[in-house]
Amino acid sequence: MAETDFSTELLHLRDTLRRITEVTDIDTLEAEVAALSEEAAAPNLWDDQANAQRVTSRLSHKQSELQRIQRLSGRIEDVEVMVEMAREEDDAETLAEATAEVASIREALKALEVVTLLSGEYDEREAVVTIRSGAGGVDAADFAEMLLRMYTRYAEGRDWPVQILDTSYAEEAGLKSATFEIKAPYAYGTLSVEAGTHRLVRISPFDNQGRRQTSFAAVEVIPLIESSDSVDIDENDLKVDVFRSSGPGGQSVNTTDSAVRLTHIPTGTVVSMQNEKSQIQNRAAAMRVLESRLLLLKQAEENAEKKALAGDIKASWGDQIRSYVLHPYQMVKDLRTEHETGQAQAVLDGDLDGFIDAGIRWRAQGDEA
């Protein structure tokens, strides 16, 4: 990199960081960290474990966000000093190190810039994800299980706790459906771009003639309900069924009527939970998910009304958002953003950052249009 390029690159990095800090509002972020730190230090914090987990999780996220900005600012200052010293001493090796560091900072700023785009009403929330097998028979059920593994691997890579709430196993292999919570701030905003229909093309391991099979699975992502949200459910509007859990289980699973199915009669929304040991735990988990779905349904209805009034005819997200091709070649391609990679197995192992970042940027551009 030529000397004049350093001046331009460093100016660009400074400008990008400035825009990020303006959007993030550092003063407000520091105030939030201080307030959450005070809450976390309260001697009676863990009297309410759910609230304690919420406070500590938000504090960890806000501190991490603040530290990332502060570290990047320090790295830019350090590389500026590095370049100045290398120029004075005509040190080619140090200039090469500076070139690599500038590239690294640029990528880190891109990742941080994506976070600033998560400004939707519920983007800060934890997420509830449901995966359902679609057309494609046993291959679709197997694909649903592959997606469950993909998302749990992605969450584990970010140290996001995952709690499986419900799994419905298919007869031959795979899953009919699975529902899980991701307990991390901004999990909903991050993963909401994954909602839609996913398509898999491969040689079916279940076809003794080795034919190529196309199968589908649907991914639903909703924000986790909070106690402050106003979603009132009349008990008279609920139909409650209890039944025996199915599939693999430990002691007291599959032996008692502990599974719970809630049907919200006015909307037809159905939620089943069976992974907890007791009926009470399964009902509580089912109510959380039902409230979250009704909250999202309410938001969707309000947005539809706003779009109708505004005459918005912008195309909505199609059913099929992404294709995973394993034969005759390896490729994963998002049909909305055009982002693609030939590393299909890496994606199925949880390497989703490129797709999610592209999806968040694509959504932000659509909101601005």
C-alpha cells in the first residue's frame, strides 16, 4: 500500500467509526451500562432469577458493544502511530503489518456497522425459533434437523445460550418440527432475516436409487415476550390439551401426560411443548411462545394497515429465501441478497455471518426505500 493510500484509508476508518458512534449514541450507551451495573450490584438481584438473567445478559451485551467501539478507536490510533514510525524509519516490514491491521479494522467496522442497523421495535429481544419440515417427505424432515443443528451451532459460536422447548420427531428420520429459545440480546433482530422457506437440493440418502431430491423447511423467528408487553389472553379463548410426549426422552418423559398443546381459538394459533418434565413447565413455556406469536401477529396487522394507508406496493419477502445445493455442485445462495458461497458444509455447520450480515443490510435498504 502506498503512503498516500494510508492517509485515505485511515481517514475513511475514522469517518466510519464516527458514523457508528453517532448512530450508537455513546453517551446513552455509557449511561445504560452504568444503570445496568447498578442493578446488577443490588444485593437482592437474584431473588427474581428471570429478571437477574435479563439484567446481567443486557449488561454483558452493552458492555461488549461499548468495549468494541473503544477498542476499535484505540486500534485506529495505534495503527496511525505505527504508520508514522514506519515512514520515519522507512520500515517496509512495519508498513506491511500496518496494511494488514488496516484491513482487519475495516472488517471489524463492517461487522459493527451491521449491529447499528438493528433498530427495530423488537430487535433487542431474545428470539424464539421454530423450524418445520415442508414438502419433500423424509428428506424434508432430515433437512429440518440439519437446520436445527445449523442454528444451534451458530448460537454456540457466539456464546448464545439455547434452550430447546419442543421437538416433534418424524417417523423415519429427522424432525417434523422443533422450537427453541435463544437467550441473548439482539438475537431476534439478528436472526429475524432467517425467517422464510429454505430449500435443499442433494442426492437423497433415503433413496435406494440415488436420485436427486429437492426438499423444503420453514423457519419462523419471533421475539420473546416480556412482562411489560401488553398481550392479554383470555383463558376462555384457550383450548388446552395434554398428551404423552413422543420421541427420545429420559425419566418421566414419555411416561406421563406432561406435554401441553395450547390453541388460541380467535386466531387459530397452536403451540405445543413437550421437552420439560412437568405439565406445569410445558404450559409455562407454551404460554411464553403463544404470547410472543400473538405479539408478532398484532405487529404484522398494524404494519399491514400502515402499508395499505401509505399505498406501499413494495414486494414482500418471498416464501423461498435461500437454496442449499449439495449436488451436482456445492453452493448456498440467498435469493434476496444474492449473497452466496461454495462452502455449503461450513454454512450447515453454523457459519452464517455472511448471510445474516447481508440480510440485515438488505432489509435496512428496503426500509429506506
